Amino acid sequence: MKDTVSPERPYHHGDLRRALQAAAGDLLEQVGPAALTLREIARKAGVSHAAAYRHFADKEALLAQLAEAGFRELLEESRRAVASSRAGPLGRLEASGRAYVAFGARRPHLLQLMFGAAIGDWSRHPGLVAASGDLAALLAGIVREGQASGAIRAGAIGDLTLTAWSLVHGLALLAAGRRIPGATVDEAFVRQAARRATRLLIEGLRRR
Amino acid sequence: MKDTVSPERPYHHGDLRRALQAAAGDLLEQVGPAALTLREIARKAGVSHAAAYRHFADKEALLAQLAEAGFRELLEESRRAVASSRAGPLGRLEASGRAYVAFGARRPHLLQLMFGAAIGDWSRHPGLVAASGDLAALLAGIVREGQASGAIRAGAIGDLTLTAWSLVHGLALLAAGRRIPGATVDEAFVRQAARRATRLLIEGLRRR
């Protein structure tokens, strides 16, 4: 009996690229960025190592693609959260902060990859710079709108935005690493901590 | 001519352990935790691979030791900053926050190691759990003192502490990764950002 099954799955060009990205995303959450190899990703996608290299020059190129997709995903989730918030700018800021922390709790390795040292030189990955900038612009836009409506105190938008970003970023990473002394870091804990932390910051941001 | 130089430096037991830790700490900031190997650390300390294994069961054991030393160092720096602050509890909270961000800016890979996934199972490293708990206790103590003196609003100490911790942790990591869109992240930027962010949070923490 002749075995007609190819060792490689017959992918179209764009499909293979997507399949490799999906395999890499799954593996990333299982083993973290350090242990990820292009060989293992190719195996998971059911293609040869050489085929993987036709789509990504090296592991960093694939990680950068994953990180960029992560920023886009986080941006979409933040936009949805902001759009569904009926409160004013302070409520929208809280909604975006909670979406951020929830994203980090669900995809801890991806969030670490998006900001970590596994991707050395961002200037090689303009898509990543752009996606990260879009996320910053979303937050800055809410702060600007809040200042215009009088809900948020005066101050440089960049400073206020960085403070809000730092808070949710730090909470997301502390929760992602399950490194909060004395706490059982489960989904409910993360949700409540995000609500409390963002509200406390919002007290600081509120116009007196 | 007989070569009497031993390939291994003649270390005393405790000295070798310290030399390996020092070599690992230097390499960590150069290459990050993923690229760190016990072999490379041994080479840098001038001893054999086997000698390194006599002191550390594996790379994770050495990383855990580094992370614990990192927590102790951060704790000492925070204590000094708090002790030299002449302001009340809010000033001490700000001082500890600024010390935290400065530590992360100076030792970015160490801070990431202390909270990251490179050390998988903390229960294997009780010294690490204790050191991290001491740092949390320092912050919680300032919050408690602030509530007792009426400077800080009512609320669960754990929540208020986690919020303050999240803020400085996030800022330190965003600064460490040089991943702040539109900003040139140098020492002056980090110092100013830390001051502004902690003051904004303190407005939120202040008792009304």
C-alpha cells in the first residue's frame, strides 16, 4: 500500500504563516518565550523546520509577530471595554485598565513577551512599534478627553497616561507571575484587584 | 618549564559560592536569564562546570539565589530611602516607590528575574518567598502607619499596598524594557516619571 500522506501538511502560503503563528502562540503560553524554538513550533504546525524558515527569518522575527498581534488584540479588547462603558472618561479609563489586567491574567507569557527582553531591537520591527504606539494613543486619548470635559486634573497627558499604564501593567505582571505575597491569585482576585487599583488611581486623577 | 597554574582558581567553599553568584549577577544583566548557562557562569568565575554544580543543583537554584539576593538588596535600598525621608507616611511611601523604580532601572534583568517565569516553582525556594514577603511587609507597614496617623484613607491594607506596588512595579518594568512610546527613557526621565506617578497615586491614597 502506497503511503500518499505527505510529511508536511499542504498549506497555502498565508495559511502556513497563520498556522505557525497559532502554534507559536499556544507553545508560548505553555513553555514561555525562552524555551520556545522554531523547530518545536514547526513540529506543532505539522511542517518542516525549513518551511518555517521560509516564513520567519529567525525565532525573534516570529516572536515580534506574536508580540505585534498581542498588542492588536489588547487594543481591540481595550476598545471594546471602553465602548461598552457608559460612565464618563474616568469610567472609560477604569474599563480599559480592567481589560488590560484581564488580558495579562489570561495571556501572561504573551504580555511579558510584548514588553520583555526576548525581542531585543524594536527598530527591526516597525509593526510592533506602531501597534504599541496605538495602544498608548488609546489611553492618552481617554486622558485628553477627560481633561477637556473637566473630569481629569490638569497635567501633561504623557505623565498621566504613563502613570495609568504603569499601574495596570504592574498589576497584570504581578498577577501573571502569581507573585503577590499572601494572596491566592485566581480570576476573582485579579478582577477585584483591578477594580480597586484603578479606582484608587482615578481618585488621584480626578479634578479637585 | 612546568606549568603549576591550576585551571581552577583556589576558592574556599563560601568564597566560590559568592564568586559564582557575582559572576551570575554580572552575566544576568548582560544577556538576560534565558541565555544564562551554569557553564558560562562557571567560566566567568574561573572554575570548572563540575565545581559550579557542587554549589548549585541546577541553573534554577542559582537564579533563585540571585532573585533572593535581589529582594534583599531592594529591601535594603527601600529601607534606606524610607529612613532618610523626613516627610510623613505619604512621603515615605513616595520614597520607597522611587527607590523601587530606580532599582529596576539599574538592574532591569534582575527585577524581571525576581518576578518572572524563569524560576518556576517558588515553593522549592523558601528564602525567596521570605524575602519577597519582607518587601511586601515594608510597604504594608507604611500604609498601616499612614492609616493610623490619619494621612491615608481607610481601606484594606492589602489592597492599598498592592495598588502602590503595582504602580511602581509597572513603571519600573516599562522603563526597564525601554518600551514607553514617544519617550527617551534615560535616568532623568525615570526619576521624574517615578516622582510624578507616585505623587499622583498618593493623591488617590490621601484621606479626604
